[in-house]
Amino acid sequence: MEWEIVIGLEVHVQLSTQSKLFSGASTRFGAEPNTQACAVDLAMPGTLPVPNEAAFRYATLFGLAMNAGIGRRSVFERKNYFYPDLPKGYQTTQLAKPIVGAGEVEIHLEDGSSKKVRLHHAHLEEDAGKSLHEDFHGMSGIDLNRAGTPLIEIVSEPDMRSAAEAVAYLKKIHSIVTYLGISDGDMSQGSLRCDANVSVRLKGEEKLGTRTELKNINSFRFVEKAIKVEAERQIDILEDGGSILQETRLYDSDKNETRSMRSKEVANDYRYFPCPDLLPVELSEDYIDRLRGEMPELPDAKAARFREQYQLSAYDADQLTQERATADYFETLAEQCGEPKLAANWMTGELAALLNRQELTIGQSPVSAEHLAGLIARIKDGTISSKIAKQVFEAIASGEGDADTVIDKRGLKQVSDTGAIEKMVDEVIANSARQVENYRNADEDKRPKMMGYFVGQIMKASKGQANPQVINKILREKLDALL
Amino acid sequence: MSVDAQTVEKLAELARIAISEETVEEVSSRLGDVLQLVDKLQAVHTEGVAPMAHPLDAVQVLRADEVTEPNRREEFLALAPQSEQGLYLVPKVID
């Protein structure tokens, strides 16, 4: 039997406003507990919410980036439930009239293919506080600093068919919100959180299978793993003749398994109703048009421009435009060194490996775009070979200075002096009687390949510093003279 | 529309209100009265009328994104029955 996985994602994105959605308390991350929870956030009697304009502006920008309809008139509703990190006893959110309507976005997969994922809608809502379950004499501690922080909840249609597609979609959302500058998108701090609705069905079946909702998947890697392991679980049950229970499941990254959150015995009944404390919010056509005019260049447009302007491959252009900081680094580098293709290779190769190894973001890179441009310039003008350049790169990364300083200090300048190279070639030929004999007896078309041995020996003798083009030329002449 | 005892208990659970067994019947009949009024409203012909989000015919004013609230943690914590290390303490809740 061939199974198909069907995935829809609900992504919560914390908007990077200075103040909260309904109060003037700060949203700064990492403050002492409850120092940023004011009377409105604590639901003190007599307080009233006043919505933050920036939250509407950010949500509108997001909607425009997703080619979605913008709700000219949006309405807040109360979602009623009791939990200690929600002091009001309801979450102020949107249901029937959200700020962002249906839209779509293109995702790019690693095999180079693309597909469209439809957006169902996105709405504005407030975040809850945090419950700390460490031991406070058998009680829980509540920190309400996060209560009231603005979120957009982005709900996709069930359009994804593999864990890889879900990751590509999430990366796209991450890329869009960070390009727009409406969120820092930091998953480790909870600025971007993801729930996945997962079901399976036999390939060719139209009807959707029963889905489960996976919570607590807080990194790109876990999204992929959680969906895979949940789909496997569902397939096993169905192949054994069982059925799937519609429920919420928690992903445990330590054990790489999902498990049921059985506590919700009473089915959720949120009894939504329009919030009487808040009037409908109307956005004018002018307001939306002005924001449309302020939209920055988005990842897809930037990738298209990189292919055109810098002649990059589709793969390189996608890699370099996923994050705005990476794209900015590339443009500085390409302009300074004048070699966009070399620049792209260094960024997706050595630089990406270095950042990965040291777990750094491009913004924290120990090798600046200016340094890397200096290094590429020295490859271009023949001062060093590409091989030596890797050594120089590592030295720049460990703080030994710019390319010229490192090349000078370590004496890595490439030897192009024909006299010196000629001497090395003569020595190697003199010491390789057998290989020379083989070369002479070989067919003409095999000879170029056989030169590799000599080049290797000469490179070794020069400690990698001899110019390979010069070696090749001299070696060829000398060997052919022996024929 | 009438409200049976089971519905009253479910609503009480959702609203976290304790309703003693003796009062269930009374609550059920009073809620039933309210719903009768709703039934009357339901009978009104509303086709083509947009649902009302708010009784005032006005639009929400938005505020500028500025931090205006100072830290008043100690005052607020003092109102809570229990607190520790800057946290409000509540009976343990774990899903």
C-alpha cells in the first residue's frame, strides 16, 4: 500500500513591536519575571485594552507579502478558557473577521522544484504568559511578561505532502517575516512556533484521513522529525486495521516520539463571541496602499534578481536569499570583489561550513564580507591558489587579520617565478625515472592524465605554493622534450 | 428551548462555577427563560443584515507603539495571595 501524508501548519509569529497588543507594557525578551506585566495585562478590574497600530501594520505587511486579501474591517473576539497564564480567562483573538484573508506562497524544495501552498487566513491575537512548573512547594509559578505580546497565527491549507515540504514552507514563512522585519523569527526564544496537523491516506484517495495536531515542535529539524514519526505511527495503526483518534499530541524530541495529551477530557468549547471592550478596526485603502509602497524586496524577487544580475544558478540564488542578512552579505561581497560566482561559491561552501561548525549566524560571522572580498581578490590576481586560499580563510576566521596580512605573515604567496618552478620540475623528473618511462611509452591521449603524478610531486615540493598553471606549462614542455 | 441538568453541569464546568445539586433545577429553569427570549430574537427576519460586532456605531482608535507602562511589579504582587521570586504562585497545573 502506498500512503500519502497530508500536512497543514499553524505558525505563531511574535511581532517585534516595542509594546504589547493592548497595553503600553514592554515586550522585551528576557526581563525579570512580571516586570513587564501592567494592569491591563493582569486583567485588573476597570482596565480597557487599546490596540497597537504597529501590530496592524505588521500583520498587513505580512498579508501583502502572502498575496492575501487584507481585512478592511477586522473584529476581535474572546476565546474563553481557564489557565493561570491567561489572567482574563479569555484570549483576545480574531475568528470570523481576521486581518489577513486567503493567500498563497511558493515554496522551494531541495531538489530544485517549487510548489504553491495556500494560506487559509492569518489573524492577530495576544500571547499568554508562562507557567513554571519547577518546585515552588508543589505550586506553579506564573510569569506574565509575555502575556499580551502580539502574535499573528498563520493557518495554511492542508497542502503539504511531506515533512520536507512542511519544513520548506516554515522556512519560507520565517524568511518572509524576517525580510519584512516584523519578527526576529527566533525559534529558540519562541518568537516563531509551529503546530502541525498531520493525517495520512492511501494514495489516490480524495477524502482526508483523521488528523492529529502536533504541539511543541520548536526547530526546523524537529518539525521534520515530528511529522515523520507521527506519520509512521498513523500508518502502522492503519495497516494493523486500527483507526486514528483525533487528538492533540506532544512531540518529545529526546525520545523522538509523539504522545497523547490526555488531560483534555472535556472537549474544548471556547464559546467565542465579539469582544465588547473593542470596536471593529478599520484600515483605509490609503493606509494599505502606503504599506504596499513600503514593502521591501522579498526573497523570491531577490532570488530572481540574483539569477539575472549576478548570473547565479537557481540553487545558489535560493540559498543566498533565504535570509536577508545572507543576501546583504552577498551583495556587499559581490560588489567589492567583482566576482559574483566565486563569491557565491565561497559563501555556500567555506563560509556556510564555518558558520555551521561554530553555530553562528551570518551576522556573527568572524569573516566579514570585506575580508572575504579581499581574499577573493588575491585568488583572482594569482597571488594565491584556491587551495592556499582555504588556509588563509581559516586564518582570517581565527582573527589573524585580513587576507594580505595573513599571506604576508605566513609567506603563502604563490610562486609564479618560472626559474624557481623550472628547478623543481627538473628535480622531480630526475627522481622519477620509472614514471617518466611510463609516460614516454603511453598513448598520446593517456599522457595528460599521467601528468597528475608529476604535478602532485611538484606541488608537494613547493608546499602548495607553486602556481599550477605555470607548473603545467613547464612540465609539459620538459616531458615532451624527452619523447 | 429548555436546558437539561447535564447541560447546566457542563456549562458550570466550562465557566468554573460551582453549582450545588439542589440549585441545578433552578438554574436550568432560569437559563431556559433566557433562551426563550433568544428564541424570540431568532424569529426576527435578518436576511441580508450583517452581524453586529459592537452596539456603538464607531471605529476603534489605535495607539502608537510606545512603551508607556512602568514596572509596578511589587504593588501587583502584593495583591496576590502568594508570590515568590517575582512569580505569582498558583495551584500546580500541568497538562
